[in-house]
Amino acid sequence: MNNKSKFIFFLGVIIIFSILGSYICAQEKPGRDFILYSEYTNIKVEKGQTYDLDVKIINLGSKIEKISLNLIKDEEAKNWDVSLLNSTWKGFEVRKVELLTEEPDYSKTLKFHLVVPEEAISGNYKFILEGISLDQVLKKTLEFSMEVAEKKEVVEEETGNLELATKYPTLENPSGKEFKFNLEAKNNTEDILVCDLGISLPQRWTAYCTPQWRDERISSLKINQNSTENLTLTVVPPLFIEKGEYPITFYVSSGENTASIELKAVVTGTYKLNYRTETGLLNIETIAGEEKTFIIYLWNEGSSAIDNLSFFSTKPEDWGISFKPDKMNSLPSVIETQKPEQIEVTIKTPAQTLPGDYPITLTLAGTQDQKNIELRTTVKVPTKWGWIGVVIIGLILAILIGIFIKLKRR
Amino acid sequence: MNGLKVVFWKEMADHLGSRKFIILFAIILAISVSVVYILSQNISEYFSEISKEYMFLNLFTTSAGSLPSFIFFVSFFGPLIGIIFGFDSINSERSRGTMSTVLSQPIYRDALINGKFLASLTTIGIMLISIILIILGLELGVLGIIPNFEEILRMGLFFVASIIYIGFWLSMGILFSIVFRQTTTSALISVMLWIFFAFFILMIASVIADQIVPLNQNSTLEVAAKNDEIKNMILRISPVVLFQEIVIALLNPSARAFGISSLVKLNDLLPTSLSISQSLMVIWPQFVGLIALMLICFAISYIIFMRQEIRAT
């Protein structure tokens, strides 16, 4: 046999076999098949935990299949609670599945629900999911193996018999405001516990504890077995306080059972300008054409310094209002300075001002706060003109009297 | 002094008994009372316009319908009263020939003129104060408004200003009665001056102001204010205008300026009332001017009278 005839022979064989093979295969698949499928078939489980594993049943054939499903448990796993549920949130148990041939109903996803009992002994457990078609022709199995591990004691740490928790351990408030922490105290024991409350605070801070939504201040608390009490811890910072973070520790204790929680109060800075005129009055008397100087005391009631203070005024035309000093780079809190700043305000009215009351507004503006001072300025006419008038009349009277005396008795 | 007293009481008796006094008094009283009465009848109509703080004073300055206000009557007809009391005080005696008779008594000349002036002024004062008191009583009775202390003070000042104002016209009348021999001449000239100061000065002032600062439709407020200022300056020659300004400031506590120029400045002001001393300061120049006018007028007539030759005719 030469090479060419060899090649043709092999080619012939391959063709025959492939035709045969495809024929046989077509014969072997009578259009009926399904599979059971799960992503995870070997998992590690913990005692007392619940697991849900997705299980898919897919119809691969061209006929509608009705498949009954059985879960087979190991002998050792007798007391395990296992079930096959449908995939809705609160699934119901499934015994039989009907699969169509077309999408989307050719496959179903079920849940293999598994509750590992607390008393399970560590080791390997096997579960077999068996699917049998209605006519017993097709039968598929899926094996799950679970390895139960010993609980790690360190991780557990048994949260204690008393527990304190809060959703918001850090609160932020401007200074001068109190902080309200909502706490949960939990008694995990089987006894009623009467707990003492304790707190450690930064200096000069005060605090009190009330039941939630109530006003009574409490220093001890009864918690029923396995129940939770809600508390409100009100922390009052001192009146003047610098901005910053202040740690607070809150305790409950009952006998040897104690619990504590770390809380944090964040005080933000406040800025509040305040002022007072020398007399406390907001009206000023001045005389037209003259200068009037008065003093305004200015201080920062907040907790942090106010920057870039400058002073403006709105005033009637031709009036002059000047400030001394006319600006300040920074006005620290009055807690630091312990005294107000003095500002000298000079009002100069033009000589022709009509007498009466004029409104003027002084604006003390800083970066963080500003204040308007509305002043009523009462302008009076200078009395010198009055005296000049009196002098004129006096002169005329004197002349008249002079005439009287000179021309008298004729 | 004794001579002065004699002349004073004699003149007083003459004035109060004279027919012209009674007629004048009746006219002024009737007008004033009717003004106040109509005003108080329609008080609700004017109520909104009247500031409640000085309601009493406002009744003097508010005009009721077609009737002008009380102060209008005083400013226009006060001069007439002054003139009527003054214009014939000397020359009528002279023409009757009683002057030399009087002066032959132990009465000096200065006592005569002083006595006449003071008696006339006192008569006018009595007249004015009785009218004011009648109005006050009427308002108290009809409206039940009680004036507060400041209102009473302001009314007192108003009374003083009115006396000085009428006193000016009186001394002017006396001056003319000394200068002119004929009573008709002195009467005519006095009335002419009154008409001039009360009416013509208004026209003259605006004519002069328009000549200096012409106004047209495009004039700015500043130009208008300038024009107004000049007009006011000229107007203030007239004692009538001076008196009107004084009275406005006295009886209207929120008034503090006259003319457009000062209205511009009013923008910034709060519409509050002035204290009485401040109101007085506002019109103090006018007040001084009025007093000076009266005194100078009287001084001139005094000098002329003292130097005159008086012969028995």
C-alpha cells in the first residue's frame, strides 16, 4: 500500500466512524435528560448557623419532565434540619418540579436550606439530593458534604452577660449644647439584674441618665432577663468650652457583670458677636456740626475666635462715622480674653443738619459672624445760635432803654 | 411811672369800651369758633391725618373743608387788628386837639406813647387769650380731648408769638400815626403795607427767584431747591411769613424745615416729634427777627414822637 491509498483508507475510516458515532449518539439521547447542579457542594459550616445553597435543576432534553426530589440524610445527621425550598424569600418545601423545554422555564433554582444544630459533633456529613423522573427512567443525584468545625472560643467571647450598645457613638454639637446619646443595655443572663450606672467624663462636664423618652434621672437600672433597656445619656459640657473631641466612657455594672462603652462628644466652635453700648441705650444725642464720640463694647460669646472684623456704617448723606480701631484681625472668645473690646465710634454731623431723629446702622462684620447695631441719633440744633438771638434782642432792648433815658421827660 | 399808669388805664378803658373793639372781637371770635366747631364735627374725617400724640394742637392747624385753619386767620387778620389799634392813636388826638391838653397835665410824652402802646398790646392780648381759651374749652367739651403739658406749653408760646406779631403791626400803625397827620393817610399806608407783606411779597419773591435761577421743565431738583431758597430768603422779609413759619413749627411738633431744599434732607429723618426746645430752636431766627422788628418799629416811633413839636392848635 502506498502512502496515498493509506491516507484514503484512514480518511474513509474516520468518516465512517464519525457518521456512525453521530448516529449512535442521536440514538442514545432520546431527547430526555436533566441535571442537578449546585455551585458549592462541599462547605464548612458552623454549629447553630443556617445556610442556604442554591440548587439548579435544568432540563436538557426536548420533553417536559416531571422530577420528584428527595433529600437523603446521613444517619449521623438525623437531627439536622434540612429541606429543599423554592427560591422565594420565605420558601416553601418542594417535592416535585416540572420543567418545560423552553426558556425560561426549562430550569428551576431551589434552595437547599440547612440548619446546623448546636449539638452537632464536628466531622463530615453527607446529604444526597436525588432527582427521579416520573417514569423512573432518569435518575440524577447531587451530593453535598458539610464539614462541621469546632466553634472558636476566642471569636465567640460570649459578649458578656451585660451588654451596652449604641448606634451613634460619636455626636457633634456646637459648644453650649448638650449631647444626647441613645444607649441600649442588654441583659444576656437568665436573671433580673439591677445595674449601677457610672460614667467618666472630661473635667467640668456633667451628665445624667434617663430612660428613653422619659424625664426621670436614674442612677441604677433594673433589666429583666434576656431583655434590653433603652437609655438616654445626656452629657452637658461646661458653658464655655473649646472646640475639640472629648471622650466619655459609660459603665453599667451589676455584681461581677460589667459592661462599658466608649462614646465621643465632638464640640465644634461657635461664633457669636455681641455688643453693648456704654449706656446700654441705643440712642445717641448729638448736636449738629459737632462730633460725638461714644464707646461700644464688643465681645465674642462663642467658643472660637472670629477673624477679620471690620466695621461699617450706613448713615445719612454727609455724615461722618469713624471707628477706632476700624478693624480687628481676630476677636478671641470672651472666655479667653475675659473682657470686651472697646470700640470708639465718632459721629460727625454736618452743621446744617435738621434737628430730629436719624437712624444709623453700624455693622460689625467678621468672617464667622456679624452684627448690626441700629442706633437712633437725635440731632439737636446748636444752642449758640439761640444765645446769639438772645444777645440781639438784648442789644435792641438796651438801645430802646437808652433812647427812653435820653429822651425822657420832655 | 404814675403818668404811664394813668394813660394806660385810660387807654384800656377806651379800647375795651370802643365799638371797634367789640366788632373786631365778635368777628374774630365767630370765625375761630366756627372753624373749631366744624373741625370737631368732622373729626372722624381728619382723624387719620392727625397724629394722635398732638391731636389737640392739630385742631388749630388743620383746615376744615373750605374754611382755613385758625392760624391762617391769626396770621392774616392779626395785622388788621394791630393796625386798627395803632393807626390813629396819635394823629387822631392831634387832630382833635386833645394832645396838647393831655400833655399840659403832669403827664410826660414818653408816658403817653408807652402807655398807648402797652394798653393796645394788652387789649390785643386779652382778646387773643380769650379766643384761645374759648377754643380750648370748646374742644374739651365737644371732643373730650385733654391737652398734654407740652401742648399747653406750645400754645403758650404760640400766644406769645402772636402778641409779638400783632405788636409789630401795632407799633407800625403807631409809627404811621405819628408820621402822618391825617388818620386816613396812616390807615391807608398801614393797610397797603399789610397787603404788600401778606400778598404781594409772594409774587415778588417768585419773580425775583425766577430771574436769578430760571426754572424750566428740565431743571434738576438742585436748581429747584436753589430757586426755592432764594424765594424763601426774600419771603422772610415779611413778618407775615416769619410768623407763619413760627406757628407751623410751634403747633406742628414734627415740622422742622421749610422749603424744598430742606425737604431733600428730610429723607433720612425719622418722622418723630421734636421736643419743644428743639422746635423753638428751629424757628428761633424767625422769632428773634419778629421781636427785633417790633422793638425797632416802636423805637423809631418813640424817637420821632419825642422829637416832634407839639403845639396847641
